[in-house]
Amino acid sequence: MSIVNSSVGDWRLLLSDKVVFVTGGAGWLARHIAKTCYDHGARLVLADMNIDTITKVKNETFGLENTDDRILTVQLDVQNEETIKKAIELTLNKWNTINVVINTAAIFTLGFVEDVSADDWSHIMNVNVRGYALMVKHIAPILKKQNSGSIINFASAAGLVAHSSFLPYSTSKAAIIQMTRNLALDLGSFNIRVNSISPGAIESPTIYRTAAETGVTKEQFDEQHAGKCIKRLGHVQEVANMTVFLSSDLCPFMTGTNIVIDGGYTIV
């Protein structure tokens, strides 16, 4: 049987002219994803709760480049549908479409079951799970109308394995993985792909600061959380590269999948 391959794809500008909407845009991971998407030709919507913060991140990330024609910053709280609708309206006014949604907005809550309050549970589930669902609720009609789109929900390796005191965070991330599967099933007939990415321990200022607050040094953290196969923490660019690939047209048959980027941490 001969191999039929009409195109190997263009690996240089994977997102040329696509409108990529990133929630939690001020985050360490999100800003690297946004920059990599931009480098691949995307038009960006950088959304975060504080417009001054996201504007500052935009300026820090893209420097003095003239990016206003390809970058829109918007205020958005994923817990608030009105801000979601307003951000989408601003996007459509500027570019008339949305092609890719990357949900990264999240909060990190730790605690044992007897220590986590009802308000803590409501907050983390509202942001990490309900917020993603609301984003898809309001953008799905746009993607359906154009019969195409890619949605990427950020979960975590913590949603796959248990960690002491991670109960609320791990629960929310496991929920994202299952929600992604259901969305993939419901939206697949409209040629909309929905996938999740579950990073393991990725080097960042936040991860070491959180460790220090619990009395764990950088060296101890690296040793505890290094991949079981690849003996180091992950690099943020490695996650950004996969995000661009999933956002692109190079994987049109990939949906309902949870991509784990953890150096083999969860396989043992």
C-alpha cells in the first residue's frame, strides 16, 4: 500500500493569521505560550483579570516591537460571564473571528480535606473548572459557525497522580481532563478539536516560591519533582512548543487527548 501524503505541512509559521485567545495571559506559562504563538504568526488576545497587569506583561514580553496590530489586551475574569462576553466582543470587533482558545487561567490552593473551607472549594472550582467551561460556552458558537477551531485546556500532572495536601488543586485539574473529553465529543461534529495539556513540574519563579513557603529548598524540590525518566524539571518553552502544535492545522485528527509533559513523572 502506497503512502498518500498531500502535504507535510508548513512548520515555519504554524499559526499564521490565526486569532489565538489566551486566558490567564499574565501567567509565567501563558506569556511564553503567547510569545511562541506570536512568533508563529498568530494574532493574540491576551486576557487577564487586571488590564494594567496584562498590558505590563505584553510590554515586557514583546519589548518595543510595534505589536498593536497583532496583539489585543483585554480585561477578563473567567468567573464573570459579562467580562467574558465583553472580551469576545472586543476581539470580534478587531478581527471578526477566533480560531484558537487556550485556557490557562488557574489558582493554586493546597490543603488537607479538614483544612479546606467551602469558600476555598468554590473558588478553585469556579476558576479552574467552571471558568474554562464558561469560556467554551461563549466561544463555541463562533467556532461552530466557521466549522473549525482548536481549544486547549491546561490541566496538570497533579490531576493524574496523588500528592499530599494537593486535594483541591488535583481535583480541579482531574475535572479539566474529563471536561475536555466531553467537550471533544460534543464539538467534534463541528470540526472543533478539544485537547488538554498536563505539565509536570516546570521551572518558574512561582513554583520555587511556593516550595520555599513550605520549607522546601530549590534543590530539594528539583530532586523530589524531577521526571522519573528525564531527570530534571521541565522548561516552559517545551510546553509552549506543544501548545503551538496542538493549536495548529498539523494535527487535525487529534482531539479528546490529554498530553502529558512531565519527563515520565506519572508513568512510575
